[in-house]
Amino acid sequence: RRRRRDGLFEQLVERALRQSRTRVRSLLVSTATLPPPPRFAEPGFKIGAVRVPTRALMAPMMGYNEPAMRRIFRRFGSGLARTEMIKPEKLLRRDPQLLRELPFEQDERPLGAQICGREPGPAVAAALDLRHRGYDLIDLNMGWPLKKEGARGRGAQLLREPDKVRELVTALVQALDCPVTV
């Protein structure tokens, strides 16, 4: 009995594999014949001197904004790609995982880097480093609701302290030669 069941199981597995191979082949054929990416009719806009060709923008999302995903979003009509949130302390101590995500290709431009900081010193140092790497604009995160960052006074929690926001934004704008968005 056991051998018969094992044989049946092997047959079922083999059948499932054949079906999945067929589905993968048909999927590959169908994606190879995709129409060209959509072109948005709306005119683009400018952020300072940075020209953004379309009004569709890629949101900075943790875990999704690695270089390959940024290129895919740009190919399908995003006018501006951004990195996921970068903590200034990680950049300044040269975290290897973060450094792997920073290089970019010219087809990802215009490209912004999003930082999440509270203190002007590390935030300005990180922003200058990112600008030196060629990023077109710097975005200051003030919408991240994660409790872990909120407990440190970053992200959305920073909005409760308008004087701190003014100090941080002023320091970034004075130090950088590119647009700063919030």
C-alpha cells in the first residue's frame, strides 16, 4: 500500500510540475509581447532645477526601492524614483547592506534619496554624502508612522516639534545645492 501511495504521490507531483512549466512558458511568452510602457499625457513639472517628466511618482517604500525596482517603475512611467528611507547614522558608519542599495544607473534619473533624521548634524552629513554620490534631490521623511522610529522622534513624530523641523530643514537647505523636499 505504501509503495502504491508513494507512486501516486510521485505521479501527482510530476503532473503538477508539468502544468507549472506550461504556465511559466505561457507567462514568459505573454510578457515578451507586452506593449510598450504607457506614456502619461499630463505634462511633467520641476522641483527646483530638477525636471520631472511625468506626474506619476514612485513612493519611497521600505524593502521595495532597490535599484532594479526603481528601473522597473521608471520604465512604466514614474517620473521620479526615490530610495527607501535612509538613516543618516547607517550611511555615516558605512553599513554594507545600505551601501549595496545606493549605486544607480543613468536611466533611474531623476533620482531622490530619502533620509530620516532628527539631528541636523548627521542629517546634513548624510545628505551631502548622497549629493556627492549624484542624487538629484533629498527628501526628508516626516510621514513614517512606525513606533520604533517615532520613539526616537523621527518620521511623523517629528511633526510635533515645529522648531526642530525648522532647524533641520534650514540646515539641509543651507548645506545643499539641490532641492530638498519634505
